[in-house]
Amino acid sequence: SAMTMTTTTNPNNNRVAVVTGASRGIGRGIAVELGKAGYTVYALARSTRSKPGLLGDQRAVADGLDLTVESVAEAITAAGGIGRGMYVDMSQDESIEGAFERIAEETG
């Protein structure tokens, strides 16, 4: 799956990052690291549950890791940032537009 990351500073001088593919793998790692750096991180992903058929997911679930947008938002917050998990299907324009409209409303 593709992953992208965008960071910006909003008018309130808060650092905001948007990470897609954020529920697992490198995307999850980047999202949590941005949280450690004090960002408000919008973690976007299609995953509402772990997918046991994926080898990486099997390992993560065995380690007790929940691979959902909600769990990565919690991990970001636990790391010191503000985590916002959002279900977004990056193959659907409406889903992308809705996510960025919400982010713009929340961050100014």
C-alpha cells in the first residue's frame, strides 16, 4: 500500500502531520515518531481491523498490537502527540476529500 506524509504549521502555530497507510508498518512508525516530536498527527488508513492473513499482521497480533486507525491514534497520544485516527480509502476521491475537509476544519 502507498504511504504519504505531509506536515504543516497552522495559524495557531501547532505542527500538524497527515500520514496515510498509518495503521501498520512504516506508516505507523512514522506517525508515532511524529507524535513523539509533538505533532498533531492525522493517521489515515483503510484498516478498521487487523488482517490475520498478512504475515506482518500475524507477527504484530502475536505481539499484542492492534492494527487499526484507533490504536495508532492512541499510540501517537501515548508518545506525546495528539493522535487522530481516520478511516480513509485513498482509492476513493470522496473519502480523501472528506478527510481533508475535516482536517482543515479541525486545524484551521
